[in-house]
Amino acid sequence: MRALGSMCATCGTELRETARFCDGCGSSVAAQTRPAEYKQVTVLFADVVRSMDLAAALEPERLRDIMTAIFNSSAAVVQRYGGTVDKFTGDGIMALFGAPVALEDHAFRACLAALDIQNEMTLLAGEAQRLDGIDLRLRIGLNSGQVIAGDVDSGPGGYTAIGVEVGMAQRMESAAPPGGIAVSESTAHLVSHAAMLGEPERVPIKGSDSPVTTYRLLGTGDPGRRGHDTTLVGRVWELAALSGILDQAVGGSGAMVGVVGPPGIGKTHLAVAVLRHVIIMKGGRGLFYDVRDLLRVIRSTYNPLVRTAEMDVLRPVMEADLLVLDDIGSEKTSEWVDETMNLIVNTRYNERRHTIFTSNYEDTPDDSDPDCLKARIGFRIHSRLHEMCEFLEYDGADYRHLPPNGGVDDLVMLWKRSPSRRTLPARAKGPVRAQLKHPEVKGRDLGWTGGKAGS
């Protein structure tokens, strides 16, 4: 008998009580054990405001219905953004982003989940006010840092995280105003480039002799936000190449653009800069997904214990004004992958919505190479993309190979002198910078700060 809430050690999907194989990835679960390990995570705590007063005002059955609705809707949002519900606290939840499955953008995902949970609560609160005359609100707190995560051997707790950062997340929840979201200084540092944060506040918390700094999370995509600017200021050619295609399509058919090139030259960073432009300057709805993450989240909905439906994941993907699908081909095609990707591509094309695809795989007509784009994504989706997309091919130095005793100029010089050869795609372990080569003007290099390859 397996404890309720146990999760696959390979992909993080919640396991059915009698399952022999994971519903998400197919891995055997018979001998799966997850020893304690250090993880970089963001912890989310959500708690109902004045829950004891609500318990006194409501019949037990009605209170149970409300708490169940809060838990179900919050858990669905957490799953949508790749997080894991650690526990139900009776009047709230604790969730982890970055464990058991590591997520490079765990803090930003947690912020998006917190905002969506509050949006869901607005609907539930309206119903509770109408039916019961009560004021139903949540406080949410976020904190990022290192924890020890693993299976708890004693009792039915299953997978959980332990450490001071967990306690700090709970303190952030206590510091949040009713209906608000408070983030710690560590979380604010990780998302300051992509989130709207209020002014820093010094608040006293339990267990600390001095006040700590907190921020209110207000939203995402603030043009006046703190942190570094990712709009590629002063480097307009590469951004204009994509933005121009999208602008030409406004009011007409939706534009689909494929950005192809070797790893490490900044394709993801370029696509995200356009996405930011659409959100901030055009007021559009934008969405970014690594293809592997998207497919993993869709697979997780097939688990009968997960209350998120497949269309709950696909609907925002289909309806976003601009969708960036990063690193297509990173998961080799299968019948299911082919059907899923074709559904997304065809739906967005038919509804004239803008889409940017990026890939590290070379787009060659010879599909005998197992590492070419056609072999990785399959003939059907490759053919459809070439019918629908305008492809932009970039080349440049891979800044992950920066010489330890050299600088940017040395790397670019070595790249120019080296013979042309294939480099198999791989994820970068840290931020990289890119030097783009103009595809038409010989000798023209376009230097700009790049993103993180494949992230």
C-alpha cells in the first residue's frame, strides 16, 4: 500500500495508490526511493484569512465544501505551473516549485501560480459572499532558497521539504495582507526582471530579532520594474527582425516564425524580448513554454488523481496572443507528441495567432541525420511548420565555450577561424552571451547579451 500523495521520483507526477508504473513517464515505481537531497526551490504557503471565524459562522458540511473548493482550485493552479502540492494544512496549502523536478525558473512559476490562485479565489469569494454572507480571502507567501527534500520514512507524509526557507515562506504568508501576496527578498531578487513588485517593506516576523524585508507581488511585466533590462536596448536589428514580422501580421493572418541556430547564441533571449514587447507595448497576452515542460504538464493531466484537465493546460496555449515554444525537437517525436504538437500548431494557425518557435537543431533537407530538425520533430509537423512559418536562421559564437583566460573578442575570433561543424544541442549551466552573425551581410556581427540556451 502506497501513501497518498507519493510522487514519481523521475518526473514528479503523483502516483495512484496501487500503480506499478508512473502515469506521467512510464517509469517503474516498485523500487523507487528518493533519499534526501538539497534542492533550490520556491516554497508557496496559502492560508485562509480568519479561518476560525469562518468555522464558527458556517455549518461543518458547508465549511468542508468551501475548503475543498479552495484546495482543488489551488492544487490545479500549482500543477499547471509545474509545482507540487506538499500538503493541505486544513485551511490552506503548502506547495513546492523546483522539487522533486528541478526548475530553473521556479521563483517565476511560483509567482504566476500565486497570482492565478488569487484570481481563482476572487470567483470563490463572490460565490461565498452571495450564498453565505462571508468575506473569503487568502494570504499567500513566497520564499526561495535551499531546502532538504525527500521522502519521509515515518508516517504517510510522502515527499516533503524541510529547512529554514520553508519556515520563512510561512512567515511571508503571515505578513501578506488579506487577498495579497508577499515575497521574501530572495524571491524578489530572482524575479525582479520579470515581475511587478511593490516598494520594499520592513516587517517584524516571529522568530527574528529584527524586521525582514518583504515585497508585495502585484503582477508580471512591469515596464518600470527593477533589475536588468531585457529589451536589448541599442541592439535593434535582431529584435526588429521578429517584431517586424509580427507587426506586419497585425489585423491580418497570424504570423508564425521559426528561429533556428546553434545552442548558446541567444535564440531564447531574442524570443523572450519580443514576447515582452508584445505584453508591455501592445498590451497583448503572452505565454512562454519550453516544449519539454509543456508536454510534461499535459501528460500530468492524464493522472486520475490530478484534477487539472488537459484543456485547462491547452486553453491558454491556444488563446495567447503570442506563444513562444522554446526548443522544439528537444523531445523526440512520438505518435502522441506528433498529435499534440499538430493540434497546437494547427489551432493557432487557423485562429491567426502569433507563434514563435525556437530550435537548436539544424534544419536540413536530409532527414537521414538523426539529429536534424525533421528527424527530431517528424515529417508531418516539419512540413506544416514550413507551410506556415517564416524561418530565420542565425549563426554565431557559442558563449558557453568562452576561453577561461580569454575574453569575448577571443571567442569570436576563434569561432570565425574554426571550420564549420555541428554541435549537438545541450542545456547551458549558466547565463550566456551571444554574438549574432547577420545572415545576409558578410562580416557583420551583431553583439548582444544573450539568454540561457534551452531554458
